[in-house]
Amino acid sequence: MQHPAPFDLWSGHYKIPWDEPGFSGRMLAEHLNQDHDMASRRTAVIESQVEWIHARACGSRPCRLLDLACGPGLYSNRLAGLGHRCLGIDFGPAAIAYAELHAAPGCEFVLADLRGADFREGHEVAMMIFGEFNVFPPAEIRAILGKVRAALVPGGSLLVEMQTAAAVRDAGLEPPFEFRSEAGVFSAYPHRVKVENAWYEEAATARTVFRVTDEATGRERVYRSTNLAWSEDACRQLFAAAGFPRLEVAGDWPVPDPRLQLVVAR
Ligand SMILES: C[S@@+](CC[C@H](N)C(=O)[O-])C[C@H]1O[C@@H](n2cnc3c(N)ncnc32)[C@H](O)[C@@H]1O
């Protein structure tokens, strides 16, 4: 495998194309699949996390929530059912269409890229759930955090469920593997996928490359996923610079997977 130079890690297509309509439609099936926790968690985990957000972040009283990278709205629609007002933003068209179709009263969904989206203002709690935080390059996540800070009321909090630094590094060191699929997220037709990982110590970044070959045509497409391993120190500096001087890891966040943790920023 040819590795890019570290300075190229965040150029071009550094993440899977969640916003491409066909990909988004196929990914929606994975979000909703109850056999795995791939794009979204299974319902039981989502419900326990929603209960935590309701009780611990909102103090069991109605609040205004900003759900960043909300996917199909599986959190916001449940939180709205508990009396909260939610604004969900995501750039996956099929995910947002599903969220809107199932929108609970008090929920609004916007199809937009977080990098350019208007987060509005007056939110008491903002959240980014399930690891997407690590998939943004430093300058972009810095800008997103600055916008979140401006969109929160004084004393508001931000919940970021991020991949631990160790988990990102371990994923980058995983050996390559291959699989065949009749139909899946990368193609609606029979195809093979070669998965290759790399870990860039100096950039604290892992990259996964998916080489997808359609069986009928032999055509190959390449997708990438790039993940930054935020150390505790780097994280503190990043959040403090964006106006969140207080950070803590929520020890009682109900997460069945130790590769993720919930950081609460105030
Ligand atoms: C792992 S999924 C999590 C979805 C949701 N938070 C959940 O747990 O059900 C990551 C989500 O981030 C969204 N996303 C990634 N980059 C984005 C961007 N730049 N702007 C808006 N949404 C983005 C994807 O479309 C996808 O829905």
C-alpha cells in the first residue's frame, strides 16, 4: 500500500462520502440495522444514551438541543418525545429524509454540511454522538467548536462522544483484510472490498483505505476514512481555545464499547 505523506492526510476525499445520495441511501440501511452498531447504535443503546442526556445533560427538564451530525435523527426524535426542542444537522440526504419523515413535534432537521451550516443560537446543550469528531481535520473541528460556542447560551454544554486516542491508533495498526458482499454500503451490486489501515505516529492519525471492485465490471473505486487520535492535552487545548475551559469525561455514560468516551465541555 502506498501511504500518503502526513501533510496530505487531510486533502482530497479523507472521509467516506456520507453526503453522496446513493451512498447515503445504502448507509441508511446500516444506521437502522439492529444486527450491528455500525453507523448508529442499536435501539437499546440509543435509548439508554437518550435517557442519560435527558437526565444528566438536561437535568430532566425541557431544553433546547443542537444535534450535530444527527444522522437519521434517532437521538433527536426520542429527545423531542421527552419534551426537548431539537435542531438536527447532517449532510446525508437519506438520513435527513428519514429523520424528517419520523420527526417528533419540537424537532427540526436541516440538510447541511457542519463546516458551512448556520448552527443558530440559544441552545442549552449541543452534542456530536458516535465518533465523528475524530474524522474532521484539526482546522475544521476548531472552526466547528467555535460555532458551537457561539450557538450555546451562557453556561451551556457540549457533549462529544469521541473515539479514544488508543482506539484510533489500534485501528490504524489493524492488519489488512478482504471481504465479498452481494450488496452493501459501498455498492448495490456484488463487489469485493480490500481494507488497508495505516497509522501515522507523527500526525497521530489513522487512515483506512477501502478498495472496492464491482464484480461485473471490474471497476475499482477507492474510499478513505481518516481519524485523528486526540490526546488529552491536545483536546484540552483545542476546547479551551474555542471557549470551553472545562472538560470532563462522563464516567457513567452508557456506552457498551470502551473505544468511545463522552467528553462534556463547558
Ligand atoms: C457515525 S454517524 C452518527 C450519526 C448519529 N450521530 C448517530 O449516532 O446516530 C456520523 C454522521 O456524521 C455525518 N457527517 C459527517 N460529516 C459531516 C459534515 N461535514 N456535515 C454534516 N454531517 C456530517 C454523517 O452524514 C453521519 O450521519
